[in-house]
Amino acid sequence: MTILCIETSTSVCSAAICKDGEPFKQCICREGSNHARLLPRYIEELLSFAREHDLSIEAVALSEGPGSYTGLRIGTSTAKGLCYGLNIPLIPVPTLEILCEAAKQQSTNCIQPSAVLIPMIDARRMEVYTTVMKNGERPNGEKARAVVVENEASLYDGDEEVYYFGDGAEKCSKIFTKPNWHYVPGIVPEAQFMALTVGSPSVDRRENQQLAYYEPFYLKEFIAAQSHVKGLV
């Protein structure tokens, strides 16, 4: 199956074409929030690549959140438009699972197969969006949650080796002291790893007639703050 994957949940913007779980081509920018400008360019480049290699896009996989409100809205509107235009299904993929897959693929030498994985997406101050993954699953019905981090027990209370990562993890590394907790730097969700998570039980497919009702998984409601720019109300 050939899938066009879109990942815009953090400051990193990426899109990729994957076939049968393997990445063919990825476009990515790690240098800030330019998603609205970059994503259409990436999509055009990837669709041109698909035509040149006789690949037929059969679905669009979307990183569904949690994450940046603006980034998720940009990715969602783009993905829904492509699905409508190409008459193909949308496959929402949990962002925290993509982050775990990125960690496993990029840190194979340090992360043990039996380890507990804790992905963290920054939610400002000492709050993160997170979950717990073990052996490729969320134990005991664990769900994505927003957590104000005070210590390791705020996230997980166990004796196993724990690896934590993501753009919300570095600030936590300054207060974590347990020797079985390991910070893995440089891990971000990338589109090229999304196809590897499509077979997860938590991944859902949305048929075309349901696209109009699809919304990203924000986890928290958006609250608009008062502007601090003089002259704006």
C-alpha cells in the first residue's frame, strides 16, 4: 500500500511517501514553524515523485495529535483536501506513537526491546503531552494525557529501564535523577516513520463520507490569550 504521510504536530514539518511500511522519500524542515508555506511545496514534490515512479497514492496518513494547535490544523486541512480530491481514505495516526517509532528506529543501539518508552511533546512551562508505551502497546489502558511534571512518578512509577524523548523531554531531564531513567536527545516525530505505525490497534481509518467531521486530537481545548502587541485587542 502506498501512503502519503503528513506530520505537522510540532515545530518540525515533514511529509513522506511510504510503500508497504517502508519510506520512499521524505521532505523535512527542522528549523521552525513554516508549515503553511512548506507543506504545499512538499506535497507537490512528493506527488510529482509518485508520478515519476508510477506510484498510486492509496491513502493519506495524518499525525493526529496531540501537539501544536496551529500545526495540527494546517496538517488536517491539507490531508482532508487531498483525500477529497483523490477520493482516498484518511488514516489518523497518534503522534505519540510516531514519536516512539522514531526513537526506536533512530536509537536502536541504546533502547532495549523490553524498555518503557515515554514520549513527550512540549505543552509549555512544565507541562507535557505524554503516554507510556511498553512492548509496542499502552499498558493497562494508558491514554495520552497532559501532565504537569514534578518528578519521575508524575509519569511512571516502575523499576524498568525508562527512555524518554521528544521536544518536551529536555526540560524534564533537569529534574529527573533516577538512574533507570534515560533521556534520548534529538528525537522528533517524522512522516517517514508513520507507515510503521499504521498497523497499530489504535490507528483508525476514516472513509471519505466522514472526512467533513474529522478533527485533530488536541487533547486540551484551545484558549486564546490576550495579545500583548500594542493596538491589538
